[in-house]
Amino acid sequence: MNNKKRSVLITGAAGLLGPQHAAALIEKNFNVVLIDKDFEILKKVKKKLISKYQKTKIIISSTDITKEKKIKKLKNFLQKKGIAIDTLINNAAANPKMSNYNNSTSGMVENYNTNFLIKEINVGILGAFFCCKIFGSDMAKRNFGVIINIG
């Protein structure tokens, strides 16, 4: 990646807002690292972005942010490529919707499966925490960085 540009890491990059965040930051001269569990959609997002922004370097990675070891592995990979993350956008979310889980009693909290809530907590809170912990520590050492929590 071009060292003159800043680098941003966007979690949940295969979702609804991830590609929008990436496009906006590419237009502001950022290189982007897009992570999500769904690698197939990430490949499509990258292809679409590259078709519009040919000169931008885009790295994609299938990374489960609920696993601290996976985030450390990603950080090591990026470091080996000489990439320091300057901006972190914690955009990942499990997005459970009550209406999706029981059609006959749509929207009733007493019918909501607690496992979906635990998944949302793992992604939205623990995942964001792990990313801040691992990438934020480098930002602090460089006295530079921005962390944005969307969800």
C-alpha cells in the first residue's frame, strides 16, 4: 500500500454500510482493509470498489472479530506488509431481528432467542473491544489514530 496514504480498517465490510464507508474514505485518499466473516461477499465488494477506484489498494480478509487471536493474526499480516492502521471503523454487527425468528409472534421479546442476543454482544461489543485493543494500542504508540464505533 502507498505509504503516503492513511489506512483504515473497516469491520463488517461485507454488510450494508461497510462498502459505503470504504467508498467515502477512498475518496478521501485512504487505503482500505476490509474485514468480514463472509469472504465471498468481500470479494464482490472489492471488485466493485476497484472498478470505480482503480488506483486504490484494497485488502480483504475473512476475519472473525469475536476471536482475539484472529485479530492478532490479521495485525501481524498487515505489519508484514508495512501497513499501519490509522483509522478503525467498528461497523460489524450480527443484526438479529426479532421478526425473523418466530413468524407467528413477530416482535415479541419473550419469544426472542437469547442465543441471538449473545451473538450480537459478541460481535458488537467484544469484537469492537478486541479491535480497539489490538489496533488501538499501535495508534496510541504512534500518537495518531481515530476509532469510530458505528453499532
